[in-house]
Amino acid sequence: MKKKPIKVLYSHLGQYKAVGLAWKEDRVIAIDKRLKGIQKIDTTLHELLHVMFPELTESQVTKSASEMAKVLWDLGVRFVDNG
């Protein structure tokens, strides 16, 4: 059975004291809309990893997301605001 696509939401997450959240079963992530730069890339990757590989520990997710974010940043990957 084909998995449904991962949905990405952008919102203020201050009330959760978090910069990102993941609902693994629903395949939904939320990213704090105030994030910028490498922190936005890192947080997005972090929450995606939680959904894609739910068996990973928090430590594994944190380390992997940070390493990937640094590589992407060094390659010049940036978010563009088209709004």
C-alpha cells in the first residue's frame, strides 16, 4: 500500500515550546514559521526523519538532521520566500 504524502504545516509553535512537531501516524509535521536559515533546514529535516523513520531515537534523529542540514547549507541550499 502506498504511503500518503507528508504534509508540512507552518505555524507559531511557541505555546508548545517547540520549533517543530511531528505526528508520525498522520504523516504531518509542523515547523515554526519564524525559523530562518540553517535552523529552518535542520528542524524540517529533523521532523521529516521522525515521520520517515519512526524507529530512530531522538538522539539519532538530532544528529542525522544536523549533519544533513550542514551539508545542504554548505552546498548553498536555502529556503526562498515566494509569498
